[in-house]
Amino acid sequence: MLPQATARIRRLLSAAALVTMAALPLEAGAAQATAPDPFDAALTLYVQGDLTAAAQAFGVLAKQGHPGAMHDLAAMHLRGELPDSNVETARELLLMAAQRGFVTSQYALGELFESGKLGKQDLVQALAWYQLSAESGSVDGAVAAGTAYLMGRGTPPDSSQAAQWYRQAANGGDMGAMYILASLYEKGDGVPQDLRLARYWYAGAAAAGDEAAPYKVKELDAKAAAEAATAPK
């Protein structure tokens, strides 16, 4: 259904996008009243290109149970930035972070299982991690879960479930999810047909910047006007 619209909301992470970047000091030489946060310090080492020191710092924090450090050390393994880079080590680190509730790792595992970058594609696992990240509040996870149900990836196609996840993502402000949810309401696919709600979500997508949505709003308005003109007085 609507492959062009579905493509619009597919925003898969690349391995190179996994490292989270914390804000760095505005002035490198500025005096600080307190000691720098160890995680921020590790990120600074990474940004400065000292990969060996950054990996060591992330490793110390990971052993202390810091999920962000686990995630970023995993990213370094996936990028091949370490002499002993290892996909299995990356997987284990991401799993530990995800099991500690780190939403970024939960979503990343979904993308990596979907793409096969952990060694083997597993769409069932991908969907499970997308759903968990969505339940933890990830808008991207809700979009990915909705798309999996809509396209039948890792699960039989289920437009009703797709609508549920797209609605969550739309309420979270995702423009593509708004458009697809509107199309589901317009066609009555997985939800009762409701042109009022279809127009509402198309209008939301238009306000968010979707280029096609304004035309759908005009189309529905014209259809409503025509029906009103021919309705019995």
C-alpha cells in the first residue's frame, strides 16, 4: 500500500549513525567549577579522534553499568574503529544496554537485525526490538513497528496493528506517520473509514511540511463540499 508514502517514513540508522554525541564545552580552555562527567569526557576523546583512549574510557564505564557507554563502544566495534573490532561484542554490548532500558540501543538492535549487520537478518527480532523501543517512547521505533506490520516484515500483514503504531508516532510528531495514518483512515484500512480523521492527519502532515498532504486536504474538502451540495435539503 502506498509504497511512495511508506518509503517516506523509512529512516533506517546506519552503523555510522549509532554514536550519540553529547554537547561539548563552548570553549575548550574554559575553566570548569566541577569535574567533567566521565561519559562526556569519553565522548570528547572520541570527537577529538583519540579512539584508543575513548574506547578505554567507554569500556571502564560499560563495566560500571553505563548503558550509553555500552552503546557507543558497540558503535565503535561496528564501525571497525578498534584493532579488535568484533560484531559479536557489539551485539552483546547493545543487548546489555537495551536490557537496561536504553532506548537508543533498543531501536538500534531493531535496525541491525533488520539489515543483517549483526551477521544474519532476523525480521522477527527486529520487530520485537522496534516494538520495545516504541513502548519505551521512541517515535522512530513506533514508525518502524507500524511499517513492519503494514508491509508484513517479521509478522503477517496487519493494518490494524500498523495503524496503532502509526498513531503513536503521529501523536509524537512524525510527519510520515501522520500521512500514512491519514491514508488508512481515508481508505478504511485497519481502521473504520473516517474522512474527518483522514483530513485531520493530512492537515497535520501538511503543517509539518509534507508536500503531498496539502493536495489531499484540498481533495477531501472538495469531496465533502460536493457531497453537501447534493445532500437532500
